[in-house]
Amino acid sequence: MAKLVVVSLAIAALAALLGERIVNLRRRTLASRQLVQNHLPNCVALKNLDFGSEDITILRDGFAFISSGLKYPGLQSSDVAGKIFSLDLQDSRVKPVELRMPRNFDLESFNPHGISVYTDSDETIYLFVVNHPQHKSQIEVFKFVEDDHSLAHLKTIKHELLYSVNDIVAVSVDSFYATNDHYFSHEIIKGFIEPLLAQPWTNVVYYSPKEVKVVSEGYYFANGINISPDKRHIYVADLFDHNVHVLERQADNTLASVKSVAVGSLCDNIEVDPETGDLWLGCHPNAWKALMFDPKDPPGSEVIQIQKIHSDGPLVTQVYADDGHVIMGSSVAARYGGKLLIGTVFHKALVCDLK
């Protein structure tokens, strides 16, 4: 009888724990407000990107790279192979062009996620791409060949600390910071058990040929990452904690926490305006809808701008919002001139006039 009581108490305690974790997870994945439509004028869907535009990075001259075709466990996706597109925002046609990939690269398993560009002193452009072949994590480094609009594959980077990479920001031709969005690498554990535990276990890793190390940790879901125009600060979006963290780079490449800014939404990728230093974020107003995808009640989209993030009073503004009937699952937003690009995990991409 005593054993039965002990077992019953253990089961009850476990059920209570899981119930609390599920409530906690749901609280973290639901934005605590009603989404109000906030559209921009003259929004046009970009051609060739009907199957996602997960991440976008824009160079100073308005030339953009776009990763497309992400297949992320638990989220809606298409059967289309992963691709990289370019887009010239100075061209009035605003038409994405698929970049030719090298023949020696495995295109069938190409599953691009976060991307980052590094321009060397000789104006050579290097594209860093987070790749998930067979849902594993590795970094592909390409050189952009402008003459024939192609990518030349330079190398693949793998490391035991880069086990669940979401996004990346390059800081030289062979070094970068990257976010791990999970603590565990096993698919079942990280897909089911870890969300139930809902602990701040994810991190940021610094990689160079000389050293690889965890440089910041304590995130519930470390997602987008980017760098300030002066290269002194790193920004990290914690998706489930509804915050963007400001971190200062140290001489040993570690990151010191400066502050966090509440954004009131589940923000995915971060793009930084090179002229103003403003942060632009593609966000998920309700990630539960994204996880439980129902075309009759689609996940919405939201774009948030953060101005003066290093001041005592950063200005957080909702620039765009939609309930999912125009664009679903926004993951990134980037500005150039008077245009705003909005990308998604699995849906179309938009270009809108800001005024």
C-alpha cells in the first residue's frame, strides 16, 4: 500500500510539473495582446519565393541575398529544394534571381536557414549559410561570383558546439558568432521534452579556426543574431522570452550583457540598418498558430523596428502587422531606402513602400 501511495504521488508530481511546463510554454509562445492589422502601402509579392524566404541580408548598395526553402522540424514547409536568391532593390522590376550553385555541392540535402554576408577589404563578398542536411547543423561558406551570378563553395564547417544552429553573423572571412536554438541535439528530446522543460539553456557560440567556445548563454530560444554598424555590439533575439539582448564584444571575443529590450512579440531574425543602426525584426505574433498550422486560422506576421537601442529609452514600433490572410509566419524584415522587405518561414515574401 505504501509503495502504491509513493508511485501515485510521483505520477501526480510529474503530471503537475508537465502541466506547469505546458502552461509556461504556451504563455511564452503566445503574444499577450490582440493583433491589430497594420498594413503598408503598395505591397507586392516577390516572384519565385512562394515557398519561403527565411532570412534576408542587404548590402549597402541595396543588393540582397535571400535563403529559401527551409525545412524546420515542427513547422510548415514545402518539398522544394533549398535555394539562395539575390535581389537588386535598385532595379525597378524588384525580381529575385536564383543564384547558380556549384556542381560539387550537395543540392539535394541543402536546407538553408540563417545567412550572413562578409565583405573583405578587396570587396570580395563571402556568404555564410546555416545548413541543415538531414536536420543536422553545419555552416557553408561561399564566395559570390558576380560575373556569372553564382556561388563558389569554399568550405563546410562542423563542430560539436554548433549542434542546433539557427542564425549566424560573420565577423571576418573565417570567424563568426552563431546561435543554438536548442540545448539537446536528439530530435525527440529537443522537439518534445525540451519545450516542456522550458528552461533558458540555449546559447551563442563564437567560431574561428583557432578557437570555438560558448560566449553567451541563458536564452530560452536564441534565434536571430546580428552586429552593430560599428562592430562593437551583438544583438540576439530570444524568441520565447520576447526580448532582444544587447551584448558588448570583448577583446577575447566573449560577449558581455549590456541590457535587454522587450519587444512584445516572438521575434525571429534581426537585420540592422547600416546607416541608422535601427533594428528591423520579423516576428510571430502567435507562434502557437505557426506550430499548429491551420489554413483556416493562419499564423500572422509582424514587423517591429527598434530605434536608439543603446539609449536609455529605445523606441519600439510596430511597422507592419497582418493576421495571416496576406502573409503568414514572418521571419525577417529589412529596409533599403523607402522599401521594406518582409520574408517568411514557409510563405511568400513582400516588398512594401514604407510611406
